[in-house]
Amino acid sequence: MANSIPFYKTQLEKHQTEVSVIKKQLLLYSMLRLTIFLITGFAIYLMLPNWKIAIAIGVLGLVVFLFLLSKYTNKKAKRELHKSLAHINGEELKIASGDFHHRKTGEQFQDPIHFYSLDIDLFGKGSFFQYINRTSSSEGESQLADALKANNISHIEDRQEAIKELSNKTEWTQLYAGTASLIKTETPAPTIIKWLKTHQTFIPKHMTWATWLFTLISVSLLALAIFEVIGISFFGYWIFAGLGITGMYLKNINTLALNADKTKDTFRQYASLLLQIENETFTSKLLQEKQQKIQSENKKASAIFSEFSKCLDALDNRNNLFGAILGNGYLLLDIKNAYKVEQWISTYATKVEDWFEVVSFFDAYNSLGNYAFNHQEQTYPEISKENAVIDAKDLGHPLLDKTKRINSNVYIKNQEFFIVTGANMAGKSTFLRTVSLHIVMANMGLPVCATSSTYSPVKLITSMRTSDSLTDDSSYFFSELTRLKFIVDEILKEPYFIILDEILKGTNSTDKAIGSRKFVEKLVAGNATGIIATHDLSLCEISEELNEVKNYYFDAEIVNDELYFDYKFKKGICQNMNASFLLKKMEIVD
């Protein structure tokens, strides 16, 4: 696997060069089109006395002009793709340098009552989501957020294999993202799925042959009028018959056309992405399953989507004089096009959701593969059902600067409970979020920020941040109790890894000490596994009574009248607190 930074630099230079080359080609095609237009116009002017030659020149000039226009359009599309790919690689280099706070934060996915997302900075400014998100669609973005919040401990190895494979297909994942970014869709996939499933067919089946019969009659009348068998006025009046028939369905056709206009870009985009998925070779079980999900038809899903996109385009092209008057008056075009759209909906409406899901899945999982490619020094946890829940060497927080980050060795057995003490700013909260993120990332199938890790899958539940709700008339203390009650109820259903940070902050110190002790005792009695950080050293006494409880700490020292932190995770009880020192140092107290 290539090193990420040199790879991005090479790709950035490659795509920037392509953009520059294509820009020159576009200028050439523009000049050629102008030249052909002028030459054709001048030649027609010279040959006007001989109208047959003039028409031939005009037709030939038009053909060449349209050919050059087609080449120009294709080159322009390639330029936009290369510009998108250059932007993607430029962004990767910025993110690698720590500059990612301008990207989408995912705040809309934040859920205060979720098992852990609020506590561990999963979403928001500077969040893990903001750091790893590379999705190009709102549906992929939602699926990535769902994966982060899933708390799913089944089939982890399958997800690991899928992410490993995608991490080795970075050019493909970038092409997928670049293609997805080119078309801005107006209507989200869930809205489209709802429309397709609830659409009521209004064009009867007999109209499929009736429209062609009507067209045949129109063509016949025109031929008879040309050969003066009937008067041209009769052919002219025939248009009202077609407009009358179309008028019977006009209201429903207008509604269908409005939906077509809103969805055609989405189907065009998804068709190109489905084609990329179909044409790629995958070896991991999960990716193969997703690929097979869109290959169950006699026709490929990409071809089916392209077909529907063309049907929607045809219906949307009715807003012109030919389509609205002549097309409907003589050919019943609106009815024909609406019938094709409805037939497609009747055939595929129940399958579109699966195809959309596959496209969104790859959009989301490409972000995970991209993370693995960017962090090749990290390790995929070995999934084990042994006694240790987490046995990680050099475990660190993935968002911290690795040149300054202090890592820790963490070994916690099933049904063990750690009490972590330490001075303010010594690293307790960061440690709790590091362990939490290890569990979340491991469950997703991602590599974790450690040199090695053995992991027994477990769901995570935390209580680290609580806020009072003025709108719900809830006090801070009541909010804390509500969260703790939620934890107690959940662990009765299945095992969880519990992470707590200074619980019962909303009451006095005596109540807090008594309440915290009883709560930890209850968790241990319930065979819970987890960690609690606290400033209350009296809580550490539980370890003398319960073998399952272990004491650890983060230390602070005063060296040359300066506060010094080593951020190292140590066994024992902290003896050095720093609040009074800081108050004096900042001249808040004497």
C-alpha cells in the first residue's frame, strides 16, 4: 500500500496537469467550432444561387459543428472530474496537516440522549466525524453517522475486511467521490423512494397502443394532405383531437412532470455510481454482498437507472412549443412519456430503495477506507472472546498530534471496574474519550490508534456531560439522575462498557461521595465493566472491599514553581491535586 502523503501529492499534480491540458483542448474546440460556423455561413452565402449545394453545405457544417460540440461537452465533463479529484487530494493534504475544522461538522446527527455520541465528541466542531467524513451525498453522510452511532458488535471482522480492501482502492474511492460530487441533486433519496412507492398509476394500459394508433392516423392525414387527397385544414383541425385526449390526463401528467424534474439529476448521478460499483472487483464478503444486491436483475441496475433518467428527461422536455402543442396534438407525446415513466415505477419502485442504499453504503464506507489508508500505522483489533475486554498497547486519541501525544497501555478484564483519579488537566477526560473511541472504532471495523489491540466486542454507554434543560424544567442534578437511571436500565438488558466522568456533580460533596460509592457498588454487583474518573479520593477505598475495582491515576507535579503533567496512566491513587496551586498562580487567591 502506498504511503498516503506522497500518493496525494502525486495525484494532486497529476489531476492539475490534466485540468491544464484539457483547458487548452477546450479552447481549441471552441476555436474550431467558431471557424466551422463562419466557413459554413460564408459557403452557404456564396452558393445561395444553387440552393441544393447550399443545403448540402449547411447540413455538412451542422454535422461537423455538432461533432465538435459533443467533443467539447465530453472534454468539459472530464475537466470537471479532474478538478474535483484535484480538490479531493488537496483537501487530504490539508487534513493531514491538521486543517480540517472547515469541513462539515455533522452537528445535525448529534443526539443528547444517545449512548455515547455527545460525551465523546463524535459530532460537532473538531469532532471525529468532521475528521473522517469524505462522503459526497447527504444519504452517505447519514449512513456514516449511523455507523458511528450503531453500537453494533456483530460481524466486526467482515467490516474490517471491507475497510481493508477499500483502503487499498484509494484511486477507485476517489473516482467514486469525484463522480458523486459533480451533480448536485435537488431531491434526497428518501423523498424519491416515498414518491415511487406511493405513486398511483393513472395512464390505462390500453393507451399504449391507442397512442401509436393516433400517431399513425396523424402521419396518414399529413401524407394525404401533402398529396392533396384531403385539404390541409382537415389535418390542422386534427390537432384538437390530440390536445383534447391529452387534456384528460393533463393534471396528473403535470404532477408527474414536476416530480420528474426534481429527481432526474439524482437518477443520473446514481446511475454513474452504480456503474462504478458494478465494474469493480471486490473480494471481501461485505462488499461482494452489496455488489450482488444491485446485480440481481437481468439488466444491470446502472442501465435501469439510465433508462429511467432518459424517460424523466423526455417527460421534462415538454416545456416547449413543439412538445406542448404539436407533439401532444399529433403524437400524444405527454401520454407516451408518462406511460413509460409509470411502467418503470410499477416494475422497479420496490427495488430502488435497495439500490440507493448500496450507493450510500459505498459513499460512507469509502470514508472508512480512506481513514485506514491515511493511518497505516494504526492497527486492526484482534477480535477475541478471552477474559480481557481491551488489551491495547500504546493507545492514544486519533485526533491528537501524534508527535506530542502520550499513549497508554490499557488492560481491563471483563467485569473489572477502574477508578481513575488525577489533578485537573492531567488527562483523565482525554483518557476516557480515548478508550471510548477505541470501542466505537473497533466495533465499526476501523483500525484503532494503538500499536496492538486485542478486543472482546462490547457495547458502549457513557455519562460524561450533562446539561440542565430550562425548557423541560429539569435541574442539572435531575438530568444526571435521569442519565444514570438510563444506564442502570440498559445494563439489565445486556452487557455494556460503562464510562463515567465525575458523576453527581449537581449535589453537595457529602451526598456526592455517598451516592457515587453506592452507584459504583451497584454497577460492580451487576457484573459491569468500565471506568469512572473522579476527584473524590474516598471513592478509591472501594478497591479494598471489592477485588473487581482497581485504582489508576494521572499525576501532576510542581517543578520550579510550574505545574508539570506527564499524562501517563499509572496504577494507584493520585496524591497531588492542583486547584489551590492554580488559584494562587493566577492570583485569584493569596
